[in-house]
Amino acid sequence: MALRDERGRRIVVGAGDPNPVVSIAITTEPTNTQYAHNPLDLTGLVIKATKRDGTKETVTDKAICNREVWGNAVETVVTFGYHEKACYWTVTPTAVIPASMTVKTAPTKTAYKYGDSISLAGAVLEVTYNDSHKAEVAGTSESVSVSPTTMGSDTASVTITYTEGETSVTATQAVTLIEPESASVKTPATKLTYHADDELDMTGLTLEITYSDESTATVSTGFTGSPTTILAGTTEITVTYTEGNVSVTTGYEITVTE
């Protein structure tokens, strides 16, 4: 094979060399993993040249290589040349795939009420690949998913998954449950006067719920009343509102007639 130096000039061995190189061989392969689409990493490579008289010399820094960057993760033959002698190194570069992931920037929203949909808007994920390079991915990317997708009563964190090809990596994000702390009657029930043995009727009743983040909400469902059958002497209805595993109570007065 014709060999050329770093400037592309042809290397010609003098005809009068009394002890020419007769062969070259790789005696120590590179120590580092070779990754597809990355530059060759020839750290640790040792090539020995054997001369006519049997002596050997190390020629690593002098050998010419026919490749600088890997292509895809397919078997590739790399040729090294020295004094018009060649040796060959067959390698299948390792595919570059995600190896791990962290949450670099938390989602805009991390506190939810029971049953709310989990949102990754505002999140920035940092994916580290097996060749050590990193890349940022938006939480709203189509390649990103979250589990669970809705806030449960015992949800303290969610799992975020990023998928690239057939490889997935995950990270966790802490979330906080916004719980009901108290309830009050906002709009009284339409029926406040009963006869003994009437069934409770809470039509028209709405409650104002105060949450752990100091927000409030008006609800017209999700609550129960007690007693459900009005007995003589009953003066108050107890109303219980429940979200997930958390319940708060309030009440309102009624009148029972003969």
C-alpha cells in the first residue's frame, strides 16, 4: 500500500536501507472502548515493526491510520501502515445509547390535588450516554413519559422515562399532594325542614374546601351526609367530603317538625 505522511506526501523507503522493515503488528490494542460516530481513541495502542535482522521497534506515533472517526456500530477494519507494511485491527464500535438520566430542571408544577394529571411542562432532563457525552431533553418531548399519570393519595414521586430507539432511562421527581384541610358550607341545601323519618335531601348544597396550600375550591359532589334518615330530635346534618384518603367535615342545622 502507498503510505503518505500527515501532509499527504508519499513516503518512500530508501533502496539502500541495509535493515528494512519486513512486517508490522499490533502488540497492544487500545485500552478504551470505541464508540460509533466518535473519533478513534487509540490510547494505549502499541504497534511493533520487525526488521530483517529480527530486531523490533515501537512505531505507534509513526504509523499511518486510514480512519479518524467511526461510522455506525458495524464491524470495521482499521489499517495501519509503516514503511509500506500494513497491519489490521478489526473492531465493532459500541453503539452510543442513553446510560442514565437526571432531572436538571424540575417541572413548573410539582404539587397536585388528588386526581390531577401530572405535567412535565418546564422540566429539563439531562441524559448521559455510554460514551459520557450529555444531552438535554425537554420534559414535553414525545420521547418522554411519566408514571403515574395522575396524582394518587399516596404518590410522593413520579418516574420519568426517556426512550431512544430501544433503550430507556429513568429518573424520579418528587411531588407533593395538596390535601383538603377544612370544609364549610358555601350554599345551604334547599331543604332544611323535615318530618321525622324523611330521607335526607342535600340538593343545592355546595361546600368550600380549603387545602394545605391555602387554596380553596367550591364542590357540589364528593360528599355524604349523616344521618341519611331524619329522626325526631335531629338538629344538625354532618357533611363529610373526601379526596383520596383524606376527609374533612362540616355541618348545617335543620328543623324537624311533627
